[in-house]
Amino acid sequence: MDISILELLDGAKQARGATVIIDVFRAFSLEPIVLDQGVERLIAIGSEETARAQKQQNPSFVLIGERQGRKPEGFDYGNSPSEVEGISFHGKTVLHTTSAGTQGLSAASKADIIFAASLVNARATASVIKQMHPSQVSLVCMGWEGRRKTEEDLLCAQYIRSLLLGEDCSDIKEKAYQLRYQEGKKFFDPAQADVFPEQDFWICTDVDRYAFAIQAVPISLGFSMRKVLP
């Protein structure tokens, strides 16, 4: 198994084989929550304009996302896992657009199959990929807006790689905790609490909280995000 760790939007464009788009803070830590809370359809969309147009045509759709971390005007929810935790999406169609994770899905045009992952479902993602026996795996760290490298996505990629190779990962929870002093420090800054609440950090670093992978299946609007059990 040839495993590559790639970064940012350029990395997504280079991805081949079984591809994992990684966005720990916060897109792909939020999506498992939505999928676990009864959503009928979760659609990831790269373009904010496309997402807004769909919402306008279908007012019952739930519009979730961010630009520069903040909830855009008119959206139902921002990209905050703690904001949507505990909300029932039973029978709903949810549209999700962000400035990193969903952009990476759209950019990975050469991938054979695409998964969306974060620390909260990394082990399940690795398990599903191992069962596929792919010859090539691309782990793409999306960073901040797909333009700046960040520690949490690289940590997740390294963790998935180690799981695929059967290496020791016993220190992953401690490494996840240390993110609070790196990119995660914004979640502990009172001046940014309205955009980056502290609870989001603890949700996003709750390693292997979910026992399912998320496959991103291309559709006309973007990607249908679906649970895949190992």
C-alpha cells in the first residue's frame, strides 16, 4: 500500500487512489454529528453560491457552514460541532459548505474513492480502507481554508497512516490534547469565543468517538455524505 500525505488544495488536486480529505477543525468533526442525529441527506458543497441557491429553492433544507470561520449571513448554523450537537435532523436535508473541507472534496477530481475524516472517526476510516486493499492511498490535510498548513490535520493524517501500517498509536490522545497549545489555542481565546467556542475543541479532539467512516459520493450538487461501517 503506497500511502501519501498531501496538504492543502494543491494536495487535494494531486490525490489518487483511495483518498481521505481531512478537516479536524471543524468540518469533518461536525459531519459525523449530523449523520448520527437522523439526517436524511447530508450534501457537502464547495460553492457557497450553489448552497445558497439550493436553500432558496428549498427553504426546508438546513444550511450549515462557514467562511473564515464565521457563519455566513442567512445560514441556519455555523460550522460549530457544539452548536449542532443535540439537534435532531430527522428527515432533513442538510447542505454543508466550508472554506477548507468541502473545498477539498471538490478538488479531489482524480481520486478513485473519497472519504471525509477527522480525529473523531479516524480509526473507522482506516479500517474501511484496509478492507478495500487499495494499492494507493492519499491522505490530504486541508489546513486553514486550504491555504495554510495546520497541526491538527497533519496529526490526523499521521494517525490514519499509522493505523493502516499497524504501527503503535498509543499516544494519540495525548498528542490530540497538545493541539490546544497549537492551532487549537483559538478555542481558548475569549476574544474569539463567539466563533470558536471551547467545547468545539473537546469535540474535535475526542479521538475515535464515532465508529463509522464517511464516504463522499459525487452527485450533481456536490457530494452525498454517507456512513460506511467497517
